[in-house]
Amino acid sequence: MHLDAVFWGSIISVLLAVIIIGYLVFKVIRLMNEDAERHKSEQQPH
């Protein structure tokens, strides 16, 4: 029983880490894409 708790705890921790990292990477990629679109639409120099 104790080993099961440790096992599931580590699996849940790994899953949470993967989800958080994936979410951050997704947000960064989306921000970079939005920036690229913005730069494409404002070609005129400021």
C-alpha cells in the first residue's frame, strides 16, 4: 500500500510537471506567433 501511494504520487507529480511545461511552451509559442503577425501587419517604420 505504501509503495502504491509513493508510485501514484510520483506519477501525478510527473504528469503535473508535463502539463505545466506543455502549457507554458504553448503560451510562449502563441505569443511569438501573435508577435510575428503583428510585425507582419505593421510593416511601416515608426
